[in-house]
Amino acid sequence: MSLPRALCAALLFALVAACPRRTEVKPTAQEEPPPPEPAPPPKPKPPKPSKPPKVAQPLPEPPVVIVEDGIRLEYRPHAGRTVVEVTEPEGAQVQAFDGSALVADDTVPLAFDAQPDHYYRLVARFPSGSVRDKKVQARAGRLLSVRLQEAKEPQAMNDKDFRALRTELEHERGDTAKLALLRTAAANSYFTTVQAASLIDRLVYREDKLAAIPILKDRILDRENAWQLYQHFTYREDKIKVQEMLER
């Protein structure tokens, strides 16, 4: 090897030795982020409150209604109070009595507190001037509604019905059966004096004729003519008895 080449080689070697070696640095793996924390489980929904079972409500107590002789009574529950009210007819003047004590006096409609299971007398004066006098019972814990109707003038039995009654009497055997028929007819009918006398004539025995007077006397409309019944009795003592019965 020539000297110049040897110098070049030595110089090159020196340069290489003088240069620092580069250490190969391997890139470090990037740190992975920690895994996310698991999401908390969803909270369970609170159970819906169960609806209480439906309890069948008791049906309201129906009112008790009584209708008789032109008066209507209706009893309804009233929260433990006992009350009497008069609702019809409006404008009528009504007085309520507990025995002889006046407990209410006003025009309809009116109401007053009452004693349980107590009777009260109602006196109603209608605009026409007619008067009705009724006794009613208050019931404990009930509202009693009273509707009054003006009494209609009674009418004597019409001719057709009277002829039918008279024929029926004639076909009955014996005065006992005839008196029973008279009681039934008089319970719902009114008569004139002439009609009453005709019915008495259908009886045979004087005792039974006298027995017919108490049955018929309060059903005779023209009481001012009732003296004519005396003529249908033969004996004086019977006439006196008839007079006494009619005057009672």
C-alpha cells in the first residue's frame, strides 16, 4: 500500500473513531389510557304503586214514600238529623203542633227540627180557605218531606153505582151479610140522605136497621136532611135511638 493511501485510511479511521456512536433509541410505546370505568348499572325503576282494589260503594238508601188521602210523605237519610219539611203547596199557611205546643208557623215551604219517632200535627190553610189537618211521624235521622193536596169535595155515589149496590143488597141472604156489604161500600163511598134511607129499607129486622145508622151516618153528605131517616122506623123508641146516634 502506498503511503498516501495509508494516510488516508488512517485519517478515515481516526475520524470514524472520533465520531460518537449514535445509540439507537427505540421509540417507547405510548402509554395506553386506562380503560374507562364501567358505567354504573341503571337504577331499577321503582315499581308503580299498585292501585288499591276497587271497593263497591254501598248504594244510597232509597227513600221511603207513603201516599195516602191527599198527602205524600217521603223519608230520606239526613246525616243523623231529624227534620220535617213541608214543600207543597207553596203559599199555604202551615202550623205544626207538638201536642198543644206550636213548634212552627209559616208559609210553605217551611222546615223544623223534630224529635226522633215523634208525632206532629200539621194544620194547613189553603189560599181557597179550605183546611187540612194531618198527623205525621218524624223518624230518627230522616228528613220527612210532606206534600199536601187540597181536599176535594166528596161526591155522593152516582146513580149507576148506587143502583148496582142496591141490587147487590137485595140478593144477599140475611141482614148480617147485608150489613157487611154496607160496611164495605161505606168505607169508600158517600151517600145522600135519600140513598141512605133506601139502603136501610133493604134490611128486614128493626135491630139491623138501627145497626145500619152508625155505618152510614158519617158518610151522609147532606146531614141537615138526616132527620128524614126517622120516617123509615116504625116505633117511637127506634126513632129516639136514631136521633141519639145522629147527634153523636
